[in-house]
Amino acid sequence: MYPFVTQSSFIPPGLFWILFLFVAGFSLYAQIRVSSAYSKNSKILSRGGITGREAAAAVMARAGIADVDIVETAGRLTDHYDPTQKKLVLSSENYRGTSLAAVGVAAHEAGHALQHREGYQMLEFRMALAPSTRIAAGIAPFVYLASVYFARGASGMILDVAIIVFSILTVFQLITLPVEFDASRRAKVQLVSLGILDRDEMPGVNETLNAAALTYLAAFMSVLLSLLSLLSRRN
């Protein structure tokens, strides 16, 4: 998770390792929190009995979106919106489920479809950065191996490539934060205004989506710390 962590020359060593331990601990907490919140609220069925697929369809229908396919996929929490293919992909548990977690996650993904239709600037920026991010993510493991086995630590060209790679990943994760937070905000508003859930059912949705938000924050903090450790080697 932190392939290039080293003491920083522009952050006092003691503070640097405090940050490292904090980020590692926060990342672990975020994973535990989202797993716990999702498991808990996936057992609480919504009163209306609407499935995740139906909830996503209703949210998009209100916005006049008719060209996005809602498809089912295997896995747990594999839900996502693909703007290039205009597909809203839901895990089977959320596609067919009627729980607060299923409806909340499905509405969140539909929130991305609303962003796409409206030309939400941060989503457009993330889409533009996605190709370079995929390349950077693919290069990162090889840069790490090269720094360990060939150069005895990142330096020279390897260091420059590593800095570029983690700069791209850091910017992408930073942009992801407002995109995901906004999608959750849209989901919460739509679920109540459409009458899919009653207001007293929303705490379960809030708990699930807020826990998921922690994982996005943890991902940003992790790549940022790695970038800082790389930049420190240039001094």
C-alpha cells in the first residue's frame, strides 16, 4: 500500500512516521467500517420492497435518462457506473436485493449517471484522466520492483517515473472525492423525494454511503503519502 515510504526531508521524521501509522490505521478502519455498515444494512429490508435495480431505474427515469443499461455482475460491492459504455453495473446482491444497503448503493451509482448527463465538471475531469490513470496503475508495481531489486531504492530515472506515476494516481484520487460525495448526496435526495424510502429509513442508507466515503478518503491519503515519500528522495 505504501511502496516507497521513507523518512521525508521536508517533514520531521517523527511527524512522518506518525502520519504513516495514522494513514495505515485509517485505511484499515475504513475497510472494517464499510464492511460492517454494508453487512448490517443489507439485512434491513426497505418497507417498499423495491429492488436496487428498480431504485436506480427510478432515479434515472426522473432525470430523463433512458440510454443507460442496468446490468448485473458477480462479486460483493463490485457496483460501478461506466460512463464510456453507459452502463450501471450492480452486484447481484444489490441488483436483486431490497435492503437499505442495496437501494442506497444502487441510487449512488445512479447518481453518477445524473452527473454524466448534466456534464458535472469533476466527473468529466476524472473521465479524461482515467486512461492515464490506468497506465499509471499498471506501471506502479513494476516501478516498485525495479526500485527494490535493481536500483536498491528508487533513484534517477526510476524515481522520476515513480513520481509521475504517483502524481497521476494522487490527482485521480483527489478528483474522485467530490465525485463520490456528490453522487451520494444526489442518491439521498432522490430516494426520499421519489418516495422509494421513508425519511426514518435513511439512517441505514446514510451509514452505508458514509462508510463507503471513508474508503475513498483512505485511498487518497495512501497515494498522497507515497507521493510525499518519493518527493522527499529528490532532496
